[in-house]
Amino acid sequence: MKVTVTPKVLEWFKKEIVLEPGQGIRFFGKVYGSTQVHEGFSVGMSVDRPERVMFQETIDGVLFFIDKNDDWFFRGYNVVVDYDEELHEPTYIFSEEA
């Protein structure tokens, strides 16, 4: 599993979300919606503190992570987090791991 955060969405996160020391952006699977690989589930995000991390990366001072509880949602996939110009919010593009 790999998560790629594009520079454009990184700037959006830095402008829109205030993080306290020790906090980061957590990506998780949530009921409702769909992705390219999940029907009935979509990606949620929250400001949280990492505890049981399965993925984490700090980019330009912003921590992004996925908790082990969300292994069911992300296992076997790579995710690109990008910025949707029309909706003015993050978008998530899934592909199967090679």
C-alpha cells in the first residue's frame, strides 16, 4: 500500500486544516459513497493523533496516516490524494498494488 499526496492538495490541507502538535490527517474507510474499488464505502478524513499506524508520512510538516483498523479498506491498493478543482476538496484515486 502506498499513499501519494499531490502538492496541490497538500496546499489545500495546509490552508484549510489547523493541526496541533502531535496531530495529523487520518484517512479512513467510511460507509456511504464509493471509490473505484469499493461500492458503498468512501474515504473519510479527520484530524487525529496516530496510535496504531499502518501507514504514515510527513510531507512539508503535515502528517498523513492510516490506522491499522482501516486495513480492510486500504489493503492491496495504492491511493493518490489529489485536489478536485471543481469541488474544491480532496479526491481519492485508488489503484491495485502491483
